[in-house]
Amino acid sequence: MQLSIVAIGKGRASPENALTQSWLSRLKPAGQIIEIESKLPVGPKRTEDEAQRLLRAIPDGAALGVLDPRGKDYSSEEFAALIGGWRDEGFGSAFFAIGGANGHADILRQKANHTIALGRATWPHMLFRAMLAEQLYRANSILAGHPYHRAN
């Protein structure tokens, strides 16, 4: 199953971006990150524009997980089970949307298969991308029975 991140904002030459790319490259098939930018000024219109752009980047028939601190907080095993369930339902790909500073517009949340939290803390955008990429790799490893993930 193809796993992808769609994120608001551009990555830059940083250790966090390199880490994100490293985790995504380990996925089989390799994961990808699609970056979306809006030129509108900060506010509700920009958030709506970002949501529309994110939706256009996601192909029809793909599962959509929206990252939001108000979503369900999954353990690594539960996150793997969510992805495995999508795979078993026939989804060939899953996209995980990271919003901008103002979060996601309602239209994106309504189209999501699940709203997912990686805890309630606020993280720097670039670091959050790396954390999500690692969790995608970990979920992939759990589903494959690989020893990368060990329960305590």
C-alpha cells in the first residue's frame, strides 16, 4: 500500500526534512510527501484554499487520514491496524494530511476516513512531518511482522 503525506508549506534544507525523507524512503513502496502552498493572506479564506488544494492532491479512491490534535490518539499498534484495515478494505493508497497554522477546514475533515492525533502537544511543523513519517514506517514494519517494532 502506498503511504503519502500531504502537507501545507514547503520543506527546506533542514535536518528535520532530511529525516522525513529518510523515513519515507524506507517504506515499500517508497512513501512520498506532497507539499501544498497557498498565496492567500492568513485567515479563513486561506484555510479553505489549503483544504481545497490538499483535496486536489489526493486521488479518488485513496484513504484519507487528517492529522489534528482533536483526533483519536492511536498507539503505534492501533495506527498499524488502521492502515492494515484500509489495505484490507481495498484501498491502494493512504494520504495523511498535515494542515497549516490554522489547522484544517471543515470540508477536509468531512472527507476524511479518520481524524488522527499524534498526541495533544503542538510540534514544529517540520518535526511533526518527521514524526509522522517514522510512524508510517513503524506501522508498515508492524504489518510486515518486522522486528523493528518491539512491544515493551
